[in-house]
Amino acid sequence: MTAKNYRSSSQMRRQPQQMRSQERVNCILNAAEELFIEVGYEQTTTRAIATRAKVPVGSLYQFFPDKQAILKALARRYFQQEYQLFTQLHTPEAEALPVDVYVDRVIDAFDHLMNSHPGYRAVYEQLLNLMTYSAMEAMDDYEYRIVDELGAFFGRVNPKLAADKCQAIALLIVKVVGDMLWLASNQNLAMRQILLAETKLLILGYLKNYLAGE
């Protein structure tokens, strides 16, 4: 099966157009997330998801061709939450923040998002296990959208920075912070707090080279 065909076979069959349909899709996604947490992705069936969501299994298949499509829809929902959080943290007012305050706010906010939703880990771990072309493509789309906008943010904070330099700084920040927060979320609470503090020191020391005093 080609990558193109594989992508098309694991996408939503149709997007909900009415509020009632959207509510049904949300119920399916919420039920799937609960089951992925409780029994794991492999043990969860589409029939079990439909039962938990209290919808006919035929209704589930109207929107999702298979379980993998449900997983990807859950991942996209988290991607959207991450992007919304990013936009909330990078307002014009944020451009005037001291760099240490900015770093604290961003890292604390994304750490809270990752650890306040039990389904976050269940969804992302399974997505990483599958790592299909379309899964990687969706992750990259959201990640590079954030990189582009973060680079533009850094350019506004320090107009002396060249655009390609801003892009490089943003790419490094997104990659390092994402990996460190994922690592921290795997640890016990005490070690997680240590890793968060060290991540802040790392990012603060780096960004001071470009943003401090601007």
C-alpha cells in the first residue's frame, strides 16, 4: 500500500457539519480516550468504543473507518489544544515580558497541558508506536506551524535578528522543550520538578543571548 493510499484509509470518513453530529463525534473521541487509558489501544475495539459512547457502531463508522482514524483524531484534538495554548502565550503583551518570566510561563503552561490530561500520554505513546506517514505528517504540520509563528515572535521581540536566525532559534526551542517535557512527564514528581527547573535554566541561558535587554 502506498503512503498516499495509507493516509486516505485512516482519515475521518466525513467531517461533522451539524452540532448534533459534532457532539456525537466528541462522544466517540471521549469514549475512545477513556478506553485507551483504561485497557490500552490494542485491547480497545471499535465496538467497545461505540458502546462506551452510547452510539450504534454504524454511527461510529459513518465518521471513522477504523480505530487508527479515531486515534489520529484524538491526536489532532491535542495538537489543536497545544496550538491554542501557544497563541494565548504569544500575545503582543508577551513581547514585553522579561525573558525569565516568558520562559517560566511557557514551560509551566505546556507542562500543565501534558500532565493534566491523562489521555495525552496514552494517545501520543500509541501514535509514536504507529508512526505512520500520515501520523508524522500531522505532527510535523502542527509543529512547524508553531515554529514559524514562534520565529516571527522572536523577530518582533528583537528586530535585529535575521529571519532565518529566528527560525533556527524557534526550531531548537520547540524541539528541546518538547523532548524535555516528554522526558520529565515519565518521571516521578520530584524528578519531574528537577527536570523542569533544569529545562528552564537551559532555555533561559540560550534565549538571553538573543532576547535579553531587547
